[in-house]
Amino acid sequence: MAEVVYSVFLVTGPSGNLEVLLADEAVEAIDGAVKIGDVAHPSDEDPEGFSDNYVFYQYIRQMLYHLNREGESAFWPDNITDLSRLSIKYYEPESTPEP
């Protein structure tokens, strides 16, 4: 198993569900999202996937503890502590068709 590094992005917004996108480490930006860091995961073949993986929740929870919903540095009571409506998805950029 090879370690893989993911870029982590927070889809910003004032309320509602939280969406976190994991992307290849080469992805620098995603429209409507703020890059909040990187995580190194021990395997690129994790059978748990992304959305229901407790290990990814631990990585993300630690990151969000230090941010507000705009992706800016924050601490209590403005930080993100309620992860009950958190979704974690893998982001794949849309490919541009060859001319």
C-alpha cells in the first residue's frame, strides 16, 4: 500500500450542510471552495471509501476545529464543531474534451 496525499477543500457557506472535498494533491483550487490543508492517508486503496470513513472524519474534524464556515482561522464559538451534517466527497476535475 502506498501513502497518498489529498488536498482538502471546504465548500463555504453560512449555514446548512458542510461539504468537504478531497482532491488529488495537484489540485490547487476548486470554485466555491477554500483549501484548508492536506492530509496524508496510508493507503490509496481504502475499502471504506471517502464518505463513511472514520479516519477521514478524524483528519477533517481536527482541521475544522480551527476554522469558521468561510474557511478562515477561528476558535470557539465561531469554529466548526458540529459535524452531524458533514459530507466528505472525492473531487475529480471535469476533463476538457480534446479538440
